[in-house]
Amino acid sequence: MSKLPRLFAPKRRGDAGAPAGSPVSGRAGVGSWRLLAWAPLILALFLWGLSGGLLTDGAEAVRRDGAEVVLARFAALQNHYLVALAAFTLLGVALAGLSARRWARDRSRPAWSLDGLEQRLFEHSPGAVVVTDAFDRILAVNNAYTRMTGYPSEEVVGHDIAFNHAGRQDESFYVAMRESLARRGRWVGEFWLRNKAGEAFADKVTRMRLNGPRNELLGYLTLSMDLLSSDESKRLMLWQAHHDTLTKLPNRNLFEERLTRVLLRAQEPGFAGALLSIDLDRFKIVNDSAGPSHGDQVLMETAYRLAMSVDESHTVARLGGDHFVVLMTEIADFGEVERLGRRILTEIGKPFRLEGRELFISASVGVALLPQDGEESGELLQKADAARIQVKEQGGNNLAFFEPDMNTRAERRLELESALRRAADNGELMLYFQPVVDVKRGTVTSAEALLRWDHPELGMVSPGEFIPVAEDMGLIVDIGRWVVNECHRQLQAWRLAGIEDLRISLNVSPFQLRREADADALLALIRELGDPGLILELTESALMENSDGVHRFLSDVRALGNMVALDDFGTGFSSLGYLRNFEFDVLKVDKTFIDELASTRDYGLVASIVSMGRILGMRVVAEGVETAEQVKRLKQIGCDYVQGYYFSKPLPADAFYDFLTDKQLRDVG
């Protein structure tokens, strides 16, 4: 292969280690070498000129003085002079000819060249490479170019680079390319070429201008990465079109192809199969808290665990995000489906180890059976998804088979997910307020803010229905900040109306504190508002998930002058430990204890909670109070604060203001 313009750290002629006249030398020293080559000839011409002058003078002397004077002139030219004259003449002619040939050869070849490792890299590059001179005549091509076009090097060197263009580019295309090369030294675009067989194909290339040491144009380098040019590349593209690049599992395209083939076989008598729809519970929260790179590790490990859990005849695919499916065929009985589903739950439930830390994740699995649950791929997948959504709504980490009424619930959830993204912006979210009453004084001391959603078509959506959806979608963080701002705004409005000593408590979801960035953002908002009238309520589940982070958050909140409350006390397993390890200002006794307050056992338990709370310096609030008898018993055991329907249901802001200003509470005993 011919020598090429050097691309990497070219050596110049005269560099250390480069032998004289070697192809890796540059142009330094060329001028001085040529001067020395021509010196003998110049000297010979000078001597001939000197001799010619003597002879000319001799000719004049012949006319004037006679022939003997000419003989005297030649005698003056000694023998050594004549020998030197002849030698310099021969040497000068030889060296001048050699210099002229070398100069012509240097003019006809590039001033830069490759050698050694660089030459091998050029020849074996996976992409086609073409080197042309300043007139775009091909100087060299590599092996990939030959594979792509079918033209060997010896058939293209010397040709114009456009010799195999397919003629689909007009003159404006080439003008734009030349302008880009002249201005920026680089051009990226698409050529239509023809291979040796005459077939046209598109080739995306990068062209670069090659400049010499004085910025003169030496030629052009054209790099191609045509993936349609080799069988290996075609196989790679085919694989990528049918597989997920992260997990290497089949993607939706390949899964749907296989499911279609299985459904054709499902018409045969005795055929039994199943489709399992799987996703990770609250993966978005995990991904946000651990970071996208760790989230990808979880997905890859999940894919591996799924693949190891199934038989070779089954298909595991990733449809996107954390959504996986398993297609089971040739199963003996449907008990095999449940056993596989339980095995998957067990495998995913094992800890994920990420850079020294353990992460626990659960999954929701929905199952559709075939052929009984559907004869089309879209229908089967929809029903498996409906069963999975049902599991997710019930807390996840479980398995469910499709039932007819699941479609309705799944459609409802999807509708809620879509509408909830726009609810706050559309003004559909609002706060209701339920009073907390000091039964000893007969006054309202605070109110609990409760989130409500008034959808223009669905009507009032229950918080128990839409808040879990908001948590799964990660929207609860933004909604939580909206609640804080709205509570502050409402407090200011009531203060302007003359109600100055009221506080508002608001619920903080565990999802708002899982990520340190989210917890810091919430704390920054509370600091910015500077409103000590806001009370933050947390449940025991929030304390269980991130005790260290929550402890810091609560300490910082209290340092700002805000109160914190432990909600639903008694429903967890370590309540007394939380009271010892965390500092709370308010303790709210769960409604389940108040409902059974008439029983001696629950009466004594509530009395113990109230006594313990007062000893620890906390206000104790009984939730869910609905009867006068409950109020009476709570007063007897020293519980001064109650909240429930006995005094008022949750009210919109205007109605709550009327309740406050009416100053007529129901009998507090």
C-alpha cells in the first residue's frame, strides 16, 4: 500500500533517528541539500567561463599578435586545471540530475506519511478510510473501504474520490461541503455511493482537511462508519433492533414477535401458557435517591435474576423502565405459573449490593393466562398489567392473576396517573381543615390540613386513592411543597382576619424525606417562609425508612421554631423506641385505640399513652373522636386535645373560618 499523509505526530526530515532520505523524514534541510548538489556544476560553469574568457582574449590576440600568443594562453592552463574542470563538470551534471529527479518525486507525493503501528491501525480500522490529495484524487484506501465497496486499493488509487458516487447529490451539495472544509476544516454528511456490483447505498462520513506545516493544503481524510457494509455489522444492527442495550434482554419488538407466534400455537388443543407482567415497587424513588447509575445496576441485576429464574423455553423481556415480562409456554399446570411468580418475588427481594450498601426492593407481578384471557398480544399484555396494577395498589410485593373487574381498576389508575400530573397546575388540588380542640378550655388551638382533589370529570377523588398514586409516580414531593406554601398562605389570610394564635399541621410523606436533596429542599422552604405556625406531622413509617436522615431533619425543623408531631402513634412496632430517640412536640393517638375506648384494655392503654406523653412534655391529641362518651373518657384520663367528627368534619377554608368565628363548640363535657 502506498504511503499516506501522517495523522499522528509526524517526523520531519532531519529528525533524530530518521535516516537521510527515509520516507518518514520531512522537508527541513531540503533546500541546503539541493544547494550542495548543484554546487559542483556551478563551480564547473565558473571554470568554463574563466577558460572561455582566456580563449576569447586569445582570439583577439591572434588577430593582433599572431598564433603564438594563443599557444601561450593554453600553456598557461596547467594539466591539473584541466582535470579539475572535467571532474567538476561530470560531478555537477550527475548531482544536478539526481537533485532534479528527487525534487520531482517529492512534488508528486504527500509531504506526510504513516509508518509502523499507525499504518496497521489505518489498514485494520473498522470504518472505511480514504486519503486523497489536494485535488481529491485517491492516494490510499484501507481494508474496510474494500469490504464496503468491493473495490481493492489498486483499482481506486489515482481516481477521483467521486468516481463511485451514485449521482444523488446536486452541485449545491458539493458547494456546501467545500465551503465547510475551507472554513472549519471539517464536514459531516451523507454520501450516496455505488459498490462494485452497482448497488447504491447511503454512507455517513466525516471529511477533514489535511494541512502542511505552513498551513498549505495537502489533501483530505474521509472517514466512514457504514454499518450496512458487512455481514457482521448487519447482524449487530439486527441484534440491537431486537434487544435492550442495557440489560441485553429481548425488547418489546422481539417480545411481541414471540408472543404472536405463541398465540398461534395457543389455538392447538391442550396448549397452556402465561404472561407475567413485572415491575419494581417505587423504583423511581430508588432511582432518584441512589442515582441513575445505581438504578441501571439494579435493572441489570434484576434482568439477571429473572433470566436465572426461568426455563430456557420461556422468554424474559424488558419493555422499558423497570417493566419486565416473562412469557411462559408449554406449562404442565397453572400451579407452575404461581410457583415461578413466587420464585421471582423471592429473588428480587434479596438485597441489591451497590458500592458497599444494601438496597432492598420488592416487585409487583400480574399474570394473564393464555389462551383463556385473550387471543391478541395487546389484550393479554393489558390484562397482565391490570393484575400487576392491582397488586401495586395493595402495597406491592405480591402476585395476582387477572380477574375481569381488574380492567376497570387498572383503567381508573391510568386515568388518575394522567390527570394527577396536571392537577396542581389546573387548580384542582385544595386543602380542607379539621379542628383540633382543647376540651379543657373549649377552644380550637390548631387545624390539620388534609389534601383533597376535585377533578372536573371524576369529582372528588379520595386521598386514599390518589396519594399512593402520587407516591408511586414521585409527584408527592412537588405536591408536598405546594401544601406547605398553601398552608402558609392560609395562615397569613386568617391572621389578617384577626385569628392570630392558630397553628396548622400538615402531613409529610416518607417519600419527601428519602432523598437528601428533597429533604433539604423542604427544609429550605420552611426556613424561607419563617412561619412557626406550621406543624409537621410524620408517621412511624417515615421514621423506620431513614431514621438518621429524619432525625437530622426533625432537629433542624425544631431549631427553626416549628413543632413536629408523631402521627398514628401505636400502629407501628417500635413506638416507644421512637419516643426515646426522637424529639416530638405532639403525639397523636391513632383512631383504632379511640374506637374501642369503652373496653377496659384500650382505656388503660390510652391512659398510659397520655400519661407517658405528658411526662415527656408533649401534647397528646386523640384522633377520630366521634361521640360525647369518648370525649368524656378522654378528659378523665387527662387527654386535653381531641380531633374528630364529633366537633367537625374537614372543612374548606371559608367554612372553617366560619366555624372558628361562630365560637360555639359542641358540648365538651
